[in-house]
Amino acid sequence: MRKLLNTLFITSENAFLSLEGETICVEINRQKAGQFPLHTLENILCFSYNGATPAFMGACAARGINLSFFNPFGKFFCRVAGESRGNVLLRKEQYRISDNPDKSCLIARNMILGKVFNCRWSIDRTLRDHVLRVDGERFRNAILYLSNAMDKIKEEENLDSLRGLEGECASVYFGVFDDMILNQKDDFRFNGRNKRPPLDYVNAMLSFGYVLLANDCAGALEGVGLDAYVGFMHRDRPGRKSLALDLMEEFRAVLVDRFVLTLINNRQIREEHFQISGSQAVEFTDEGKKKFLTAWQEHKREQITHPYLREKICWGLVPHVQALLLARYLRGDIDGYPPFLWK
């Protein structure tokens, strides 16, 4: 259990929530594990199979407390919210900003700033940790390019220009990605990003990881009352969770890319864990998918210190914290959306 931003995160899969006076009572395996005053909470995010009593859900609705349920792996189930919660007003503000390219750009550029910052950090981390095994000049040139691009991104006011800058930075970042693969080089070569379908092992891992991350971000956004389908940089398209794609930009390098590199370099994933379909697409075998998913869930449980909140949380809660910060910005509680800048 963690309380951040007036939000209570219930992360035990065996937790059960009930009402006790004016407090939330959290029981784990029929033993009281915690108790919190309801008047101090705005949101309760519950990652448990056991759920809550109807009386407790009714109390949350009556007090305007947003109560959201997820499974332990982060899949969004449902949300309980009363009339005073203001989710309609929050979503209307989201839609107004999405329809305004200038205002959309103010949010999108912070998300892309976070993405480029984290891409630069990933390259710099590899250079520092393996200076004798990589081409230092290539890495330093990429770091310098991304640093200069960040200065331009901070001032950009046009969405199309922002997309152009993001594309150029992605090209530079992926230009040195193969150099960050230090082991199993004969099997795991990266010659550029390809998808729909992925044509090599590395792209198959990246694409699968991005799908998992996009689903986590969509659940986090729905959990705080935002519409995952209405984005700011990714524009509306039927069936596309555009805001989830916006939000996940900040996490690609540090949550998925570094994870993929670790699996390859530590030889946790090998050539035998892939197969080629009839369309020449590279896919995981059942065993490979199981290994990837198991390692992914373990990775999400690792503890970090959130760079903005300065609080310890697990990686799996990072999208939920960023979704809360985005909702706070849209409601006018904070002056700007603070991107996730990993250090």
C-alpha cells in the first residue's frame, strides 16, 4: 500500500476493502493491514482480485472519491465514481485541448521532451557502463544531438514540427541501438525499427513490449477518469488509444527498451524462443512469450524513486502516477504537466 498525490495504491492481490466509520479498512488474508481516513483521499487504485464491499463503494461514490479496480497485472476493470467527482468536466477539458492544436502541443512537447531525455539517458548509461565495448565517439555524438534537440523541443509550438523533431531523435537513438546489444550479436542484430510485422528478434521483442506498455498506460488513464482514445500528439483514429500512445512515449526507452536489452545481454531470451510465421513475421514461441511476460511482471515490481515526487514506487505504478499528474494539470491544479525524466 502506498499513498501518493492523495491517491491510495492497493497493490496486494489478496487485499479486500471495506468501510469502517469514516475510514477505509484494508484486509489481507482476513488480517487488517491498514486503515486510512476517507477525507484525505481523492483516488483509490486497487490492484486486487478480492474487491470491496458495496457499502465501501457507495461511500466512495457519495464522497466523490474515484475508486478504480485493476487486476494485479495492471489491466483496467472498472471505475466507481459519484456525481461530484467531476470526471465529465475533466474529460470535456481533455476534449477541448485535443481540438486545439496549440494547447495540445504544450502537453505533447513535454511528453516528447521526456522521451528524448530518457533516450539520451539510456545511451549515456551504456557508454558509462561499457566504455571499452562500444564506439564512444558514436555514442557521444548521439548524446550531443539529443541534448541539442531537447532545447528545440522546449520551445516548439507546432505539432507537425514537434513530430518532425521526435522522428529525427528516434532515428538517432535507434541508430546506436544495435551497439547497445553486447551479447548474442550473431542472433540479435538490429538494423532499424520495423513493425507490422516485425522482421527480426529485436523488433519482435520491442513491439511486444510496446503493446504491453500501451495497455498499462490506457488502464492508468481510464483509472483517473481520462479518455485513453483522445490524444494530443497522436490524433483521433477509430480504435486507436491515442492518449495512451502519447503517455507511453516517455517510458519507451526506460521501461521497454532497457528491459529488452537486459533480456538479450543476460541471455534470458535466446534464438530458440522465436518462430517465423507464414507471413515472415517473427513471433515468440509459447515458451518465449512466457519467459518475456514473467520477466516483465518481475521488472514492474522493482522499486525506484520517482524523479518528480521523490517517493519510492515500483515501475508498474509509474504510468498511473503520470496519469494522475496529467489529470491534475488538466484540472488546473498544477501549472504544467511534469514528464517522467529518469535519472
